[in-house]
Amino acid sequence: MSIKNLHPVKPATATAIVNDIDEFTDNMAGWDNDWRQLEAGHPQNRIDTIAGQHTIIQQLNLSHSIHQQGKTSNELMVLGFPSTQTRLNWEGREFVGPAMYNFSGANGYDVVSRPGFCGVTLSFSRVNLSHIAKQLKLPATQVFDSNLPHLLSGQNYALGEFRQYLYGLCDSLSNARTPENYHFARGELDKELPVRFLTALAEPRLTSSSQPLKTRQKGLRLAVDYIEANCQYNPDVLDICVATGLSWRSLDRAFKERLGIGPKRYLLNLRLTQARRQLKCAPPRTKVVEIANDWGFWQMGDFAREYRKMFGELPSESLTQRK
């Protein structure tokens, strides 16, 4: 699956279950692979893909030990996040547990995965990642010129949080009955995911581990003001970070300390509240879809689900109760 010709709102999703390792690697976008099965036996391999305009997530499950070699596209930055129980040998060194691996080195990659391997690869468009880094005022050298072939997320709290978030996205897809039931906006894939990654990578180097409470409170006030002024347009995470000058992780912490929910949830709740107020005072013959669109809700199934979860009734029920 390539990063092009995709749905304007929803990401493309696909699942492939194959026995042949060459068929398996054919599903890996932007990779030039030469993978070889090391054990005898009938393999059972699975790959789940979520593709946006600039970002691809792929969850890999390999039943047998595999020698993984190859190179990734120069247009992509490709990272790997093995599961916590996974054992693998990265260029002659044995690693166990959560880590981040950079597959985009100039000399390619050379990995031996053990039986039962499970991991997630994350492919970013370098152009898009560089653009977002510039907006966040992060140096490009920090993103693209790191000499570390791997980074232990167990020793990097921010990166560990990002890894947990990434696996949560994959679990959401796995638990959905069909790809159509996967409620996930492509904007989150192409903007929020890169922002979270960049701030997780940068935060240990650019800020102290405990940002002053006063700074977080100021950022919270700026964020709330920005969200209230722009909630009708459903601003994305990058817009909020740029407006406040804080990393997403710092902003998320400030919201949860003060309000008990993160900024994304706060924004969603405010949009739902404003839509509810409009529904309750709407003139006759007003349609729910019109008000939903006014507040940036374009997928009516998603809107109805979130509305009912928030208020215990459907938007149509609120409309019939209008004053």
C-alpha cells in the first residue's frame, strides 16, 4: 500500500495473512527487502496496515525466525517498535524488550527476529516530518541525523508514552470488526502522530524532566483560549502546539493536571456541547447533519456515537426537545 490516492478523511486499512515470506514483504510499502526464513516449518505471518497521506503504520506478526535485510526508501523515515516480549538481534547485538529502531540508515538494516516476533513499523514522509518539525521549531538534524541505531524506550519516558500510544492505535484496528468500523481520522495519522513522535524525541534534550507548573498553567490558558476561538474549525494538535509554544506532551500533562482530560478530549467535548446548544434552539425543519457540519463533524456515525456517549441521547433526540 502506497502513500497516495487515499480517502480524504479515513485512512486506508488492510490485513494480509500469508505463508510465503516474499509475499509478506510485498505488503511493506517503500521497502526493498530480502527476508529469509531460518527455520523449517509452515509459517503463519500476518501484516496489518493503516495508511494515511504521509504516514504508514504496519503491525507485523511472524511465526518463525527470519533474517531481515534490506533498505527503505530515501523518501521515508522508517522506525520499528518491537513488542515488549520480542527478542531480536540488531546488527550483531541482542535486544529484548521495548525499544525504537531506525531502519533508515544509509547502509540499510540487518536484523534476525526470533520465533513469535511481533512489532510495529512506522513510516513517515521525510518532507512532511521536516515541515512539522519546522513548525514546532525543532532542528532537522535532531530528527534525521541521529547516530543512534536504536533507542531504549524504557530509558526514555516520553518515547515510552509514544510507543504505548502507537500500539493503542494498532489495537483499535485489530479490535474493529471491519476496517469500515475503525473510527480514526486520517488527520490524526498524518499530523498528531508525527507531532507526538517529534516531541517525544526532542523533549528529553530540549526541556527538563519537570517543567515548571507556572509554564504549564500559562500554556493551558493559551490552549483553552485558542480552542474556544477555533473549535468550530476543529484545529489539529499541531495548530494547538504552535499556538501555545509547548510540546504536545507538556500540554497534555497540563490539561490532565487541571481538568482531568487531555486537550483533544477537551476540544471534542466543547464541539459536542456547542452542537447540543444549537440543536436545542434550532428552528423547525433543521437537520442534524447541518448542525453537525457547523461544528466540524463530517462523519455522522462518529458524531452520533460520541454525542450519545457524552450526553446519553442521540442528536436527533436533542433536536426534538428544542425550545
